[in-house]
Amino acid sequence: MPLAPPTAPPPSARRDGVLAFAALGSGLVVLGAATGTTPAVLALSVLLGLAVLGAVVRSTVRRRTEPYGPADRVTVARSVLVALCAALLPAGLVPVLATPADGPAGAWCWAVVALALPAWVLDGIDGRVARRTGTATRAGARFDQEVDAALLLVLSLAVAARLGLPGSWWVLLIGALRYLFLLGLRVRPAWRRPLPFSSFRRVVAGIQGGVLLGALVPLIPLPLAVTATAAALALLLVSFGRDVLRLERSARGLS
């Protein structure tokens, strides 16, 4: 028997939101002590972490039409890791932008990988939890996609820094394509139509996080990291192009 849609945020969502902010706060304290950055950079790190996690918690607390389930709890945990990754960005990007020839410190790259790797691995768990507990919802799927998109954006920024800015600006397309597509919806509302399941789309999406994580590992030679990242971007462009073409054909009534 389906559950009745809640009319107010469930206590579990509010509790998990509080715990998520507490975990982020603890992580920011450790980050500030470990990096020893300037107050300005640390303030920027705090703002980025709070912005990412705040958007995530807001989306769960404001949910009214579909229940908040155990899979969402896993996604909230992932979002804390993504927020900490975002908070690490200024510590690595500011020195790179100041002296691009030096590149980010290896310790910074390892720190981002250490936080992003479990966030990427957990992406395969929340959906499984939703299916096994019978709590899969469209809102939960969208929630998961937005956390995925935030992780890819953070990783693409980190990888672009390691490969060398401003020359490696193209890496940012991996993280930006999702948001560019959302902007395209404002111009072309017909793209809002649901797309059929595609194993190609799913595999390509999974590849992006793995390749970006690998490209960020200091042990991987830069030429190999550049080649793998470029190949991943090419696959992503093909996947997005296929979906946009399919949506356009559907909007025009073509088979």
C-alpha cells in the first residue's frame, strides 16, 4: 500500500540535515587546521562547503510530495563528502591561479581523492538501497543526480588545476554540461520530456567520475591523465548529443 505524501518535512530529514551540517563543520575545522591557509581562503572554503550542503539539505527538507527514505540518507552522506571536496578547492586553486606553472600540491590532490572516492562509490549504493527497501522515488532519483552533478563539477575543477590552467579549461565542460543542459531547458522546454533508459548513458556517466578521480591521482603521469580525460569528455559529448537529438526528434513528432 503506497504511503500518503507527507505534508511537512519528516523529522528524519530535519535530523539528517542537522547531522550533515555538524559533520561538515567538523570537517571544515580539520581542513582549516591541516591546510593552514589564509583567513580569506578559509572563508571562501567555508562558503563553498555551506553552499553545496545547504542546497542539498534544502531540497530534502522542502520535499512534500514524496517520502524521504533510507536511500536519501545515503545521498545526504554523499553530499557531505562533496561539500568537503568543494571546500578544499580554494586551497588548491588559489596557488595555481597565482602561479600556474607550479600546479597544485600532491597532498591536496590526494585529499580531494580521499573525499571524492567514497562519494563516487556510494553512488552505486543509494539506488540499490532504494530498490531493496521499496522506497525508490522520482524525487530521490533527481536528488541523486544533482549530487552526482555537483561531484563532477568539483572534480573537473580539481583536475583542470592539476592538468594546468588556463590551458585545461576544457576539462570544466565535464562538470558544466549538466548545468548547460538545464539552462537549455529554459530556451527549449520540449527537452523536458522523459528520455528512455539508455545503458550507454548510464555507463558514460559512471565513467566520468572514475576518470576524473584517476586523473587527479599524483602517481598518474600528466599525459595519460590528459588523454583519459579528453576521451571521457568525448564520450560525454556523444551521450549528450544523442539525448538532445532524440528529444528534438520527439518534439517534432519524428520517429
